[in-house]
Amino acid sequence: MNLQDAYYEQRFEVEFLRAKGDAFQSLFERLMGLAYKADFMPCRPWGNQGDRKNDGFLKSERRLFQVYAPNQMDAAKAKAKITEDFAGAREHWGKHFDAWTFVHNATDGLPPHVQELLLDFEAANPGIQLQPWSQEELRLIFRKLTADDKASWFGPSLTDATRIKLGFGDLKVVLERIAALPAPPMTDVKDVPSGKIEANALSEAVARLLKEGMIKSPLVAEFLAQWHDETLGERLAEAFKAEYRRLRGSDGPNRIFAALQSWVGGDHRGTPEHELAVLAVIAYYFERCDIFEEPRRAAR
């Protein structure tokens, strides 16, 4: 995966994990609109008629979509949603579709009762294919977008030129922001073990960005060595450890990585140079083993 693709795919993954309810439906419509252009027909509610159980239609595949993205997936509510929406879709759009797709945001899979319901409905309705789509299916569609489409969505990407341009000024902004946070107590520093990226099950895109940051992480070490306050590096290390401990256990590794990006760089994404500075700083403390887990054989 090249740097641009990794950058945009990770940005898409963050948006997928963050979006709920109407925001998730907007994300889905934007993705499908960019990928399929006029072949995809979004459907907006119309007065008291609503959307007639249609959250989008892919004309070439005769595929009707229903989108469901609650804050937390509940099996009973999901079954009720599917039952109501599929019945409504058949009533209003039955002659137009051969595939009915339930798009959801449960990254750890659907509950067995929901899967059983989808299979039961498919068996009871010959000629209609029922499919659940989630992060992986939408990721594959995202990969079909052109570079211009991705840039129109997420702005300019990191490039090799960004790496060349990155300087102390970009790092200074990022490091000073973290340094302003309350300081946690000091602990030991460990050497980086091999296989750490793999041991943390980071996605391909995140691994690519982390490795890109590692290329520039020596610049972080050089910056800290020259900074007037010689305790800055260790104070930042403790801040990283504390933030990682706070995040660990509540989220998967990719979500933690995204949360660290926001923590380091701020909620509003910056220029490519700012983005790469954030990656370089995260990679520096990743290599020091201040954040993320070590491979089991290297843990000590």
C-alpha cells in the first residue's frame, strides 16, 4: 500500500468508527455517491411518507440498502429493525430489487440471532439475496475511489514531498502542545522489540503510516536533544504512557491509534506537514515502547 492510500484509508476508518446514526448514513451516501456516481440513488425522507424503507439504491445491481448505525448494537433492536425495514422494502420496492443489504457499524460482527434472521428471510424469499455490509465491505468500495475523490473528501494527503519538507517548526507545535498537558509520574524506558507492529494487530493502513512516521522519528530525537529543557522528552513519554493506559482496554488498537492522533495533533486535522509531524512523534514513542503492547516473547 502506498503512502497516499494508507493515509486516506486510515482517515476513512476513523470516520467509519466515529460516525453514528444520521452521520453514518451520510458517510455511506457520500462513499457510494463517489464510487458509483449516478448509478447510486440516495433516498431522503419526504414529509410524512419518510423514505419508504429505502436508504439508497444501486441501480446496476438492483440492490436496495438499509443503513443502521446505533451507538451500541442491540440484538433485539437490530432484529426488530431488520424485520420492519425488510417488510417495508418488499412492500414499496419489491419489483425493483434482487438484493437487500443491511449496512451496519458493528465492527465485531452481528449477533447470531441477527444472522439467523437474515438467513431465515433469505430462505423465505427466493430470488432476493440478503447481505450484511460493514467496515470491510465499505473499505473495499473506498479503495475504488480515485485520488481526486479521496482528496475532495479528506483534503491533501501525505506525500514524499511532505517528508522532505518536515522540519523542527512542525515538530515544535506538536511537542509543545503535548508538553502543556498535566505531567504523570516517571517510569522506566524500554528498547523497541521487533514485531511490535504485528503484535498489536494494527491495520495495513495504520502500519504503513506508523512506518512512515518512523522514517522521521530521528528528527524528534534530535529536536528533543537540542531543546532548552532537557526533561521535555521524558515528560512527554510519561504523558504518552498515561494516555495509552487510559485508552487501553476500552478500544481496539486502530481506534487507539486514531485517538492518539487526535490527542497529539488536535481534533481538527492540519496540513500534511502537521499530520506527518504527529506521526513522527507517535512513532518515536512507539519505538521507545512507551505506547502499545510488546510482542509476547519480548515483554519483560
